[in-house]
Amino acid sequence: MDSPPTRAALFPLCLPAFILLCSLSSMRALSLVSLGGNFMMLIALAVIMFQLLTAEHKKLEDLPPVTGLGGVVSAAGAILYALEGQAMVLPLENRMKKPEDMTGPFGVLSLGVGMVVIIYSFAGFFGFLTYGNDVQDSITLNLPNDELGIFVKAVLLFVVYSGFLIQVFPIVAMVWPMIKRKLKNTCGVSTTTKRIVHFSFRYAIVLVVFMLSYAIPRLSDMVPLVGVTAGMLLALVFPSLFHLLIFLPQMEYRIGFLLDIFLDILCIIIGMFFVIYGFICNVQHLMR
């Protein structure tokens, strides 16, 4: 039986497919690809949830209710990494026909984040209840390599592939306007030249991502590190800090205002604790 291809052989084989995907630059194309990925994701989730619910479960009293502080910090990093779509909020809101639909109790943001929280909580609880300490970094690695398990893994590969376009979108939306202004100011380039530079920029992002992916053999080791540092800063520290810097000079001795200031300071303290302690724990884990 032939041995499976190595990582060094797989990366060049996959590169053209991702370059082709990133050639789609319109919002309509992004929406269609995302819709297809979400549909496939629902199929995979339904199969995974069915297998977790019908599998033999361990007794709750035989499982530890909580790990140490390092485990809690790593879990917080992984959870925040799962919400990496927060970078898409502003670019998508700016492109929406009705931007007001993004926010609110039943807005796109609240419903999207709520669904992610529910799905991850379900998979985490029942995955640990089913496999205990033998649970892998990704629940799909615990699935048997039968026809159904291979089908789920293949579907999730397509989901990851389609989601790559969404991850590239905010980078292009933020950086490309600056490059375009630079081109316009330095020399009056033609529309064709701008398109060439635009797609070259997109393909450069793909190459950088592929090089980083190849340099990181186990993504699961980097997920908590990225989540507990960049994710925690974006979710807790920076918003609270900016809110504090803007409204603190307008000091008012009202209960509501003082409560907001207290919550900002509390979020900054908690966030910085997770950032510092989580960074130390994850670096020590990587060194081991």
C-alpha cells in the first residue's frame, strides 16, 4: 500500500486551489461561497452531534469538573479563537444594504455569536462526556475512520477551504484602499495595472499564509496562544481601554457612568491577566 503524501508534497498541490479561490473578489461571490460552506457545515455538525449523542457516555463523577488555572486560560484562548470572525463585523456592516441589521438582540452579530457559543458548548461537553481525557484537539479526530467519519472529515475540509476566502476579505478591505491611494498619488496607473497589483496582493496573502501554515506543524498548539493574546486584547482590553480614554475626561458622578468606568477597569484587569498568564503558559507548553 502506498504511503500518504507528505506535508511538503501536499502544500504545493493545494496552493493553486486557494489562489483560484482568492481570485473571487466580489461580495456576491463571497456570499455564495460562504453560503455553500455553511450548508456543508450544518451537515457535518448534524452527523457529529448524532454520533456524540448516540455514543456510550462516561459517568460524570468519573470526570474532573475543571482543570487547573492553566487549562482554564487555554480554554479561554481556544474559545476566543473560535470567534475570530469578529474581524469581519465592520467590513460586512459597511457593505450591508441595511447596516442596522448587524446589531441588536436579534441582529446578525448576536445570532451568529450565539450559534457559535451553543455549538462549541455542545461539542465540548458531549465530546468530553464521550471520550474523556482521550478527546483529541479536534473532535473529528476521535471519529472512527469508517465511511461516515471520512465523509464528515471531507465535508469539513471543504468548509475550511470555503472559509479561507472570508478570512482574506477583511485584510484586503483594510489594506488595499491604502495601497490604491499610494498608487494613485505616486503615479497615475491604469485600471489594468491596478487590477494586476490587486490580485498580486491577494495571492501574496495566500503565499504568506501557506508559509506560516507549513512552519506550524500543529495548529492546535497555536490556537490557545493566538486566542488568549490577540483575541483577548481585541475582545476585552482594547474596547474597554478606548471607552475609558474617550469618556473618562467627561467625568460625571452618576451611578450608571461610574458603573461603566468600573466595568472598563475590571475588563482591562481580567483581560491583561489572561494575556500575560496565558502567554506564559502557552509558551511553556510549546517549549515542552
